[in-house]
Amino acid sequence: MAVTKTEVVSVRVPPDVKAALVAAAEQERRSLATMVEVMVLEYCKAHRIAQEQAAAGRLPARTRGVAKSTA
């Protein structure tokens, strides 16, 4: 069963981060969108964040919110 992708994520990153993402995607022969998806899912797996928990907003306390940049 194919998953319908309906959500859009737009982020700004420094040029070196984008270059690293492009290099990783090229090495894996993936699109940038698919590479980001793979990276996020691997991070969640490594940190025991279940997709169902994230979708329902029930994240562990240490992963709730995003620290604001002081820069």
C-alpha cells in the first residue's frame, strides 16, 4: 500500500548543510525529500521515538519543543 504524502516542510539551512544533504542524497541515489525522510526516520528509530507517538503529539519529555537559537 502506497503512502500518500500530503505534508509540506520548508526549512532554511546554511549552505554547507544543504551541500551535505545533496551529497548524501546523491550517494544514496535519492531525492532530497526522500533523503530527509530517511534521516528523520533513522533519528526517530535511534532515539526510540515511535511514528505513532510523534503523530499524536505524545513525545518523550526530552524531545518536546525546540530549543530557541541564541544567534
